[in-house]
Amino acid sequence: MSTTDAVEFWDGLYAARPASADPRSNARLTEIVSGLQPGKALDLGCGDGGDSLWLARQGWRVTAVDVSTVAVERLAVLAATHGLDERIAAERHDLCESFPHGTFDLVCVHYLHTPLDMDRAAVLRAAAHALRPGGRLLVVDHGSAAPWSWDQDTHCPAPQDVAAGIGLDPSTWKVERADASRRVATGPQGRTAEVIDHVLIIRRADRTDAVPGKGA
């Protein structure tokens, strides 16, 4: 897959649908991250920008990444409109060729699926290595497709298989959660449907993990 192919595909997808003035965040993000202490976050495949905006409103400093120039430019405008431009840095990256600089307390990867060729395991491995000690990688995949989804052919492996495919050293990265969860999703025109999310959380060890009797 060339960068040109990926940009053209995703630019076309985002340009074909109207930009939202205040896009929604993903349900699993708000459910899982609400209890975490804000720090630096990386939103891989930021899309419409709902997750990045939500994180910034909770006090996180966010690097938001997408291969689509349309998505990145829209998010930059939204961040300024909502007074969050000092908390959100929107960057365009083809993750097959470049990865954002820095280390992070949280890396979010929601529904990073593509019909184009991509070594997703390599991307997730880079994301795990970008975590600070004690930081978490949150990967949410489609376990089923909503009726209104643009991609009805996505077949995602189980979270345990995703974790195994990343190939991380278990002495440094611990799988905290790997399961399939059901929820009711709301789509265009208020349509609803039950969907399955595959949820994977991997935490990078810190110094407290070496202290006997002290939890992660």
C-alpha cells in the first residue's frame, strides 16, 4: 500500500460525509478512561476527532493522528472552535511509514481497520513502545459490524490473539483486559443495534510493579 493510496481512500471517505460540529467520543473510551489521571495521550486513527476532543476536555494533552488530510484539518479547526487547540496537536501520519514522536500515558486505538494493506501488529507494537512506564494501550476492535457501517467485511481476531500478535515481552507489558463486550450502538438517524466490541488493554510496567505486595 502506498501513502498516496491510503490518503486518497480515507480522504474520499471523510469528504463524502458532512463534518460534525461536535463529534461523539467512542463509548469504550469514556467507560474505560474516565477513572484515569489525565496526562499525555495519543489517539491513533483519530477520524472525526470525537475521542481527541473528549480527552482534551478531561484534561489530557492529545496528539491526534490520522492518514487522512481531511480528518486532520477538520480536527484542527474543531479544536480551535472549542478552545482546545492548546491541548490537541493534530498530525498526519501514514502509520506504515511514520509514527508520532514522544511518549504517552495513554495510547488509544479505536477501530483501526482498513481494506488496504497494513501491518497492524507493527503499528500496535510501536504504540506499546511509545508508552511511558505505567501507561496503557487501549485497543478496541469491531467484534461485529453495525448495519450502517461502511465496512461489513471486517473480521477481527479475538483480543487475546491481537495481544499475541503484537509479541510484547510479558515482563514489561501486562495484558490487563482482553474480552468481548456487547453494547447498544446508535447510528445515523437514531438507528440502534447491538454490537460487539473486542477490548484489549495493555499496561507498561513501572517501578511499583517490582515492589512485593504492591498492585499495578
